[in-house]
Amino acid sequence: MLSRFARPATVAARRQPLVWSVQRRGFASHQDATYPQVPYEKAKKVGNKRFSQFDLEGKVFVVTGGGRGLGLCMAEGLVEAGGRVHCFDQAPRPPKTFEEAKARAKDGSGGTLEYHQVDVTQNDALEECIASIAAENQRLDGLIAAAGIQQVTSALDFKKEDIMKMLEVNYTGVFLSARACARQMLNYKTQGSICLIASMSGTIANRGFIAPVYNSSKAAVVQLTRNLAMEWGRMNPDGSGGIRVNSLSPGHIVTPMVEENFRRGEANREQWEDNSMLGRLSTPEEYKAAGLFLLSRASSYMTAHDMKMDGGTTAW
Ligand SMILES: NC(=O)c1ccc[n+]([C@@H]2O[C@H](COP(=O)([O-])OP(=O)(O)OC[C@H]3O[C@@H](n4cnc5c(N)ncnc54)[C@H](O)[C@@H]3O)[C@@H](O)[C@H]2O)c1
């Protein structure tokens, strides 16, 4: 029955909504084309392996910001599962933390850890280094984009150059890293997985912690995730594509970045602990399994998702 507010529609107007919805969602083109579907990669040899879906043997990964902190720890997680991992960071020589992790990597998982001096804001160097890693291995399977910087300054005092620097590393650097890796995954037809490190601070303003640009740069990473996932998720007729993109949003982690906040008196440790439902801060090791999950076929049906691991901080 027509409601008393409804007007009788013309034939053309009645047809239009259907046409619009078909075009908007792209159904028409997907029905017309013979789209190959992203294959679910079955285990080749499970043997007596436990949780073979997490096995990364023979797979090749890039981790930016992998010289220390969260990036390095997540890189170690991939190595422990058998991955061949290339860490990018700014320092010309690998930091001591990296050398220690590399020594641990020799303990028989089959995985390897390599260091490259690459600034993620330098597009040509980034593209070149990622292309040469992919060419050497004839594949690239994934990226963890963890390079990031932070600056605690009030919005009224933030210098324009500092805003641009922060966005250049935290947003543009993540974009460029993801794009350079996706280019090689498409090139070598590997159905890779990308994990962009965002933050719970991309969703909330941390009470009392004055970091307006950092927080909004992380919100941008969460939104970038959805858009890249949309662009690269489908298989192409030539067998490339099927790339998954997710973000990981950690809560407060005790890394050199955060230790610096405490040292400078920019953050109150007790208050941060109290903000978490678990009553404590996290350690980088607690994100290793999440990184492995996101980059392995254990998460094969997960894309465009922001995975929060924040001890419940954003939930109350
Ligand atoms: N520590 C936390 O509480 C926390 C919480 C949520 C998210 N994060 C995010 O996790 C990521 C890692 O942070 P962290 O706490 O380990 O910090 P960190 O400072 O200990 O490590 C960051 C690494 O990124 C590198 N880096 C910075 N700029 C770079 C550039 N232009 N090119 C290449 N490398 C660059 C640094 O040299 C450093 O090794 C960051 O994206 C950060 O925003 C951290």
C-alpha cells in the first residue's frame, strides 16, 4: 500500500534506482567479465606440522621500521614461521637490536633476516630495493609497514613543516611502501598480504596525550587500508591480484618511541596503564602472532579490516 506521502513515480524514475544500484556496486561489469576468483592456497605438505596455515616457508616479506621496536619484533615472528624477511630502516648500519635478532634467527626455523637502509619517504629508493628483493626471489609475499614517527605538540603550536614531516613518514611513507610491494606482488603474481601499522590513536584521542597530527595520520592509515584492499583484492584475468590489505591498531607498547615519551614527561605511565582494561602496557612480543596471522594464509578471508589489539583501552 502506498503511504500517504508517496507520489506515483514515472516509469523512468521507477527504473532508475535499480540501474544506479547495479552500476554503483559494479555488479554489471563483474557479471559480464569472466573473473577468476582468488584461490584458497592449500598446504602443499602438511606432514606433522602443527597449524600449517601459519607456515611461511619459502615466502618473502618486507618490514619497514624493522630496525627496532614493533617492526623488528613482528619481523622476528615471520622469521620464526620460516619467512625470509627484509627489514628497512633509516640508519646506514643495522642497529644493535637488529643484530641481536639476526643472531637469534639462526636458530633453525629456516627463516632469514636481512637489513636494508631505506627511508620510506624516498620513493625511488623504496621501489628499487623492493623490486630487487622480488627479482632475486622471483616473488614477494607480504609487507608490514611499521615505520613511523611521533611528535607531542599542541595543535596551536604545531609548525607547518613538522605537520608535513609527520604525514610524510606516517601516511605517505606507508602509502609508498604498500604500493611498491603491491607492484611486485602483481608483477610476480603472488597473492600477498599487507599489514599497515595504524594505532588505536587513529580511532580515539588519547586522554591527556597531545598528538593531533600523529593521531590523525593513523586514522588516515586505517582509511587507506580499506581503499587499497578494494583496489587490489580481485584476481585479474592474467592471474595477478588477490592481494589482501589489513591494518593493525595496537594500544600502548613499551618501545623506544614510548620510552622517550615517558622520559620527556609527555605521557604518564600510570595513567596509560589505568586506561587499559588489563591494567598494564603491552610489549612488542604480544603483536608477533597477530602479524603472523595477518600475513599468513591463516587470515585468507580477511581484508580491509582494522584489527585492534589495545587491552580494551578503546572499549570503555
Ligand atoms: N609504541 C606504541 O605504543 C605504538 C602504539 C601504536 C602504534 N605504534 C606504531 O607502531 C610503529 C612502530 O613504532 P615503535 O613504537 O616500534 O617505534 P620506534 O620508534 O621504536 O620504531 C620505529 C622505527 O621506524 C623507523 N623509521 C622512522 N622513520 C622512518 C623512515 N622515514 N624510513 C624508515 N624507517 C623509519 C625508526 O628508525 C624506528 O626504527 C609506528 O608506526 C607506530 O606509530 C606504536
